[in-house]
Amino acid sequence: MTAYGKGTQHPSESRRFEDGRTGARIVQVTAHPSVSHNLYFLTSSFTPDSKHVLFASSRSGKFDFFRAAFPDGPILQLTDREGIHGLSGVLSRDGTVFYYTAGGEAWALDMNTLEERRVARYPGGQMGECSLSCDGQHIVTALKWEGQSCIAVSRADGSGSEIIFRCPRTIIHPQFHPSDSALIEYAQDPAPRMWLIRIDGSDNTCLYRHGNDEFIVHETFLGSGSDIIFTRWPYALRKLNLATGEISDIAPLNAWHISGSRDGATVLCDTVHPDIGVLLVDVRTGEHRTVCYPQSSSQGSQWRKDRYALAGDWAAAASEREKSLSWMEMKTDTIYGPQWTHPHPAFSPDHRRIVYTSDASGYPQVYAAEIAVEG
């Protein structure tokens, strides 16, 4: 039996192959018969030098974070902690510190020594994924605590944390502006979805008022942050200009999980219903090309609809032990997930590859595909 624990090293699981339809060169990073998935699609799973891939896996009997030397080196277990949120991790810009959440705590892991320090603690709470400010001074997370949905901002050095906003509706996916450390975009669920707030909790502003019949998802900043891109599922990839509030279509496309290139010229996305692969979309023209076909099962009953899941949808899907109004609280979500059945593609720092998850082999595994140079 394999011994797992913080700091244990394990053999490479990588193999190489080509996508049968696009010819893209792909490295399968993980192969263990358990759940393995890349980090959240708004952050890169590659280290800044692109020599390692970070991922979460349940192979130890619970979710922990691991680092695989890329493309075919050993796998190192980074954490050994109960209650880890597998989509919560984010690396500092220099790659030396890894932030993540477990239950009501946020942690900082030294990537060289594997020493850890606690950044925030909310006993009995549940924190979501981390977003790091562009100056590296703060992290922001969604937080369920004491019966409320909250936004928690914590100093990255662990010197303090505070709740800047509370809301009776579900709060998800807060993220710092890419070039302004005082601005945070976040989502309320259900509609209206997109909001902007300052780091001190002031100027909480709804960016677009819409009803539950307009299914807005997966908003994020584009490039330097003058625009926010989002999906009106399943009809269009759109953008909103923060200065003017103007909304325009990028492409009439079933773009699903989306992230933008650093220069703001390209959007990376996966697709479903129909699945036409992982795409690169030109922001200026709306034209797109397929990188590869992950062939993920891409589960979740709501993705076959064009509206948000409401209380009736959750009641119909929940078991006696799982009654919830948010996928964050579900043990096994069949409305929007399970999340590890979705590709969640993200760029490598050098934009030469993408990383994604696919359960096409029977278990969710992590893959990295090379982006072919056009022409």
C-alpha cells in the first residue's frame, strides 16, 4: 500500500499522446484511480517557470494538494490536512507561496520548505477559493459563517482578517482586480449576479441588473481589467466595460468556463451541450479554434437549461442529508457538477499550454495540452 503524507514523493504518472481530432500534443499528468483535478480555472496550475503542475487529489483518502514535475517527473504531496477545498489554491506571483483554504481556515504554504502558517480562521465556517491581490498583500475568499454568506479579506502575511461584507444570498468567486488591489469583483447567486466592491467593503455596486431567466455565469476580468468577460449561458460570450457599463457580445457561442490571456486578446473556454472542445476565442473578431477535445462527462443537470437553479431545483436533487441552496454546501452536487467532471481549462504562465481535467478514462485526471502555433 502506498504511504501518503506531507512531503512524500511518488513516481511519475505521465504519458504523452496526441488529440485524435486536432493533433494537439498532450501530457496526461496524473493516472491514479481516484479524483485528481487542476486548480480553479481563474488561476494557473503551472508554477511560474512552467516546470511543475499543481493539482488536488483524493488519492490519500481525502483531498490534498500535490505538485508534479512537468512533463514527466515525480509527484510531491504538499499538504496533509482535513477539509481542504480542492479548488481553493492559488500561487503567489513568484511561485514561492501557495494559499488555500480548509474548512473555516486559510493557509499559506512555503513551496520550498513546505512549512505552513495560518492566514485566517473562522471557526465552524467554510471558505471558498482564494484570490490574491496584484500587490500580493491580501487574499479574498467567499465565506459561509454563522448562517451568513460573507466576503473575507485577509492579509497574506497572516497579520489579520476581516469580513468586509455579509449577504443573505449566496456569495461565490470573489476575485481581485488584476491591476487595482482595492477592487474586488464577486458573484451573488442567483440573479443579479455580478457585483463590484472595494477592499474596505465600501461602494458595493451591482454591475448588471438582470433576472433569473438570464443565466449569467463565470465572470472574470479580461487583461488589465478594463473589461469583465462573462457567459450568458448558453447563448453568448460577452464583455462588460467597467468605465461605461456597456455590454457587448464577443461571440454567439456556448462558452462555459472562461479565462482571458494576459494581453486581453484571447479567451480560453470549454464547451458543453454541444461539446465542441476547448476553444481559443479572438476577443476582437469572435473567431475561435479548437485546442483539443477533453471528452469530459461535464455533469450537472442545470447546464441543459438556460436559467439559474432555484430552490425547487435544489429540493428535487437533494437527498435527505443534503438540503442546500448552494453547490458549495453539497456533498455531491448534481445540479452544477460534480466540479471535477468539468474541464476548467486555464493557461500556463507562458501561454504555450493549457491545463484541464477530464474523466474520459473513468477517473478525473489532469492533462496539459500544447497550443499549436497558427500558420
